[in-house]
Amino acid sequence: MKKYKILMALMGLEIGGAETHVVELSKELKKQGYDIIVASNGGVYEKELAEAGIRHYHVPLNQRNVLKMARSYFILKKIIKKEKVDIVHSHARIPSFVCGLLKERMKNSFTFVTSAHWVFYTGMGLKYISNWGQKVIAVSDDIREYLMENYKVRYEDIFVTINGIDTEKFSPETDGAKVRAEFGLQAEEPTLVYVSRMDESRALVARQLIAIAPKLAQAIPGLRMLIVGGGDVFDELLAESKRVNVQIGRECITMTGGRTDINELVAVADVFVGVSRAALEAMAAEKPVIVAGNEGYIGLFGEDKLELAQENNFCCRGCELSNENLLYRDVVHTFNDLTDEQRQKMGAYGREVIFQYYSVTKMAGDCVCAYNAAWKESHEKQYNVVMSGYYGFNNTGDEAIMLSMHKNIQQMGENYHITVLSNKPKETKEKYGIEAVYRFGFMDVFRAIHRCDVLLSGGGSLLQDSTSTRSLMYYLSITAAAKLMRKKVMLYANGIGPVSGKRNRRLVKQVVNKADLITLREENSYEELLSMGVNPKKCFVTADPVFTMDGVSEEKTQEILREEGIPTDKPMVVVSVRNWKDMDKFIGQFAELCDIIVEKYQRNIVFLSMQMPHDVTVSEKVRKKMKQNAYILKSSYSPYEVMGIISQADFILSMRLHTLIFAARQRVPLIGFIYDPKIEYYLEKLDMPSGGKLKEFDKEKTLALVEDVIQNKESYVAKLAQKEKELEKMAHKNERYLEKLLERRKK
């Protein structure tokens, strides 16, 4: 692995959470063999960096002043050239803005990474001058959400890390004797330590502690409070603390000002109050911690607060606001109600959390992952792919297509970057971690296609007018827009038709002939395109990408069935029905079929919905007609979970194409019912029995098929094993065709 030369650029090195983060990160990376240099306006941590063998350059990156920013630009440019820097890692808005300009002007001579330690004000145009680099490291999941929502940073370009803590420096073994001597603290005196920057935007809890000090001093005899940190409201708070000390009649509050010996100050605490990095450092030192800050209040940290604290990286964003009553309650409770043993146990749990989740080694490892990804992006050809399909409509089949395509393309290399056009982009990102934009957002779609190297339309039956002409026009317009922008277009594993309207057929021919490459998931789609006059030299038959997808584990599937109340005392028959025209007669007869399967063959009927909530409605209609008991899975499940459920079935009865494909993939025998030619095609391709067309449904004939499937299950499974293997191989040809198309573009 390449050991980069890394320039850390930040505003300054005075006391603060972000500054400490950079110092600890730099020291750890240095220890791991990376060459680290730091550029900032300087401060108290320069000495610590020098002791670690890390050089520091003075650069005035601490002010939003045009002249100073211009000076910083030229100083950094000289440093980058002189030091032959591989990676610039900036840690605040001003350094990132200046380094971003350098990245553009120096012809990409370095790789650019940023860190987001906090959320920034986005008004007055500041949002538009923020530069987040090639990759950005966010210190919490909620900051990742903030970056995506406010700055449209791609999900895949954000690496979430933690505030890594040096557990040797912050340890229960750290000696606080110097601090005790300096401030006249006696070992028997109950001591509270609070650490934060004393700036207006950070000092709320310091103000509250000073305000409640008289009450605390009464409730906790002999209490001493050390309030640690300097900043723009320090003098004001110092004056107020002196006034309160006079009121109490002794020195209860000690304002230390800015310090670098935070570990020794934490060591004297019986109870610690603070947020973010300061709270984590106190936890590493095995101190009971009350998590409170300007952003909100979590309270006394324990196992019950871990999930909440981790959600916002111990910064309290989104929590109830801190107030004097909450602070008083928890401080008094921790000192007076908890025994020494309980406080020690609480502190030991905190240190355990640090070792498990917040080591400085893990933080450095997260950053190296971001460096590697950004470095590869700078030194390898990158491909931006846009996928257009029926995504974000709660249709399990189409979501499975999306996931399968995404997985297969990602496996082609880390240099493939995929954006999906989704009806619910936020849900697509949250559920699957896939970059998505709103499919009907004109500017979002325009930007995505403008940036891309290739548009993939598919898979699934997108080009058809049986449901509506409007959807056909949508997919054709997306393809046409991409060609107008001179982008490569591939119809990816499409199912074509039926397209009935003469005008629609002409439009399909005109637009599809402009595509660079067409893969089709079945032969009859190939024939349908040729009948419209599409160039056959562009068309190749492959298979549905879902033949490459796998399901969740058997253990997870059994958990789902238990939660849904599905008994496992009998074999399960999974039924998948959908709404279609003139179904009343079919529903009645199909219900009778299901009754016989339950009564005669001792199976449990379980209805599975492939599109919520529509399939549930049809399933309810069938179940109401049944005399025997049956079950409906009413929760919404991911395609992986659906495939897991199908894997546990004895056999499948389905109208839905992708239920059949899921079953084939899991080698579960199936009987299909035809409402569309694509069902008939796949039943023939898989050599599986057909229950016939809906209007021609014959209950007795289908019962005979059920009997044969039950009696000869092994032969059906063996047949599916062979067919599924062939179709998986055919499905993977889609990626090979895409690769060749992009290689043509590169040439």
C-alpha cells in the first residue's frame, strides 16, 4: 500500500475538538509510516506535533479575509510544490475553499480530501463556495445526511469516521497530581470538570454550570468545578464565576483558560460534563460523563444512551436542549445517589465503548480508505453510469433489477460510479446505500445525465404501452435526452412490449435505433424489436440480471416468518398474485385451488406481495374466498428478504415474473399463470409448468400440475439447477457488453 505524503490544512492549532482530532490523526498516521505535514495559523498544539516529528507551516487560514486567503493560496501552492504532496486533507471551510482553488489551478497535481467536523451555516452564498473535495470524511452519520441534503455530495463520496481517542493518553492511570497542586484540589473534594471552547457558540453549558453553582455547592458539600477552555466569552464568564464564588463564600468555580494538558485535567474529575471529543476523552479515562452541549442534552451516559449518542457522534444534535434543571438533576444524582462502585462501573463501561468504537487506529484507517479511494479516482479512468428504470415504486421485481445491476456493475471495479433515477431517491439511498436523484426532477436528471459516460435504460419491461403510453414516453424521452447530450446509451436486459399503438411503435423504432447497444432478457423481445424495424446488429439476447442475485440467510428468513406469525409445522406454498383486468372468475377458482392444497396436501398457503400495497389487496380478495386458513405477508420486504422467503417454500404459484425468477434462482419448483407473454416465455425457458392464461384457468388441470410437482419435486429442482446456472451465466453477459461499450468510448 502506498504511504502518501499528506498535507493537513486547518484554520489553527488552538484548543478545540477539530484541532485535537487533526493532531491525534496526524500522530497516528505518522506512526503508521505516512509522511505528515501540517499547515495552519498555529497555536498551542504546535509543540505536540513537533514532539511527534511532524513539521508545521504557518499559513493564515483562520480568517475569512480576501487578502489573507490570497496569501494562504500562494503559501500553500509553494508548500505543495516543494514537499511534493500526494494528498491535501483540509479540515474547515476556509482551508477547503483555498485548497479547492489550488486543486483546479494546479492541474490536479494532488488528491484532495476534506473532513466535515460540524454543520456549517449555508446562507449568504456560503453554501456555494464550500468545496468538499473528491472525497469527504464525516465524523457522524447525521453529518453525512447534512452533506447529501445541503451540498448534494454523493453518498459513495462520503466516508463516516469517528473521533478517535488516544487511550494511552486518556487513561485511568493518568496522573492528575500537577493539576491538583496547581489549583489546590484535595483528593477528598468532589470535583466536576467541564471542557469546551469558551466561544458564544459553544459555552451554553458553561454558563448554565456557573448559574447553578450556588445550588450545587449546597447539595454537594465541598464541590469544586474546573471549567476548562478559552474563547471569545472567556473574560465574561470569568467575571461571572468570580461573582458567584463570592456569593458562595469560597472558590467553587475555577476557570482555567485554554490548556493542552486536558488528559491531566480530566484525571482529577469525579464527574465530567461535556460533548463530542471531550466527552469521549473523559470516557476513555473511565469517568462518569454527563453529555451536554449547545446542540442539546443526552444526560448521564450509560448503555441505554449509546445508540442515541452514536447517532450524533456525542454532539447532542436533535436531542432536547440543555437547561439548568436537567444539569442540576444529573450532577446531584451522579455525586449523591450513585455509590463509588456504581460510578466506577459506569466509567469502565465508557472506556469499553471507546476501545470498541472510538480508537484512534480506527479513525486513521477510515481516513486511509478515503485517501485510497480519492487517489484511485485521480489516477484511474472513472466511469459515471446513470440507471433509468421503474425504481422507487415499491415494486420488488424492479428493485431487484436495480440492486442486481448495481451490484454487478460495482463488481466491475471501484472506478464505476452509479446514479439511479428513482421515484423516492431518499428512500433508495437510505435502504440500499445507492446514489439516487428524483426521476421527475428536471435539473437533477439533467445534471446526472450531463455528468455520465453512459445511460443504462433498464432492465425490466420499460418499453410497453399496455399499462400506459405516458410511461413509454418517459423512458423514450430519457434515452433521447442522453443522445442529445452525446452520451452513450445502452438498453440493459430489457423486456420489450407489448407495444400496440402504431405511433408508439414508430417512436420506439426511432429512439431505440439511436441507442449504442441493446441487450434483451428474452428472445421474443428481440423479435419484437426487429418487427418494429430496430437494427439487429445492435441487439443481443442475455438474461434478467436478477438471476445473479442472492437472498438473506435461512436464519434471517426464519426470523421474518416468526415475526409474521407463519407456522412452520407444514411445508409452505408461496402464492404471488397481482391485479389484472377481468380477474373475478380467476380469483374464485384460484381460492378453491388454494383450499385443496391446504386440505389435501397439508400445506400452508402464504401470500407474498411483490408490489405494496396493490398485491396485498388482491391477496385479501383470494383469501376471503377461501374456506381454509391462509396467511398474508403484509410488511414490506427488501428483494433480498423476499428471495430468502421464497427459498423456504415447497413450491410457488405465481402471476408475477420476478417471483418466478426468484424461485428459479433458489431452485424452488414453480407453476406460473400467464397475464403477459413474458411469463409464458420464462416458463418455457425454465421448462416449468404453466397454469395457463387467466381467462382460460382450469382448476383441475392445475391441480394435476400441483400433484406432479409434489410427487416429483427432486426432478423439478434438478431441472431448475441446470437452467438457473445457464441463465446466471447469460445475465452476466450484460456487464461484458457494457464494458466493451465503454472501451469503445475510451478509444
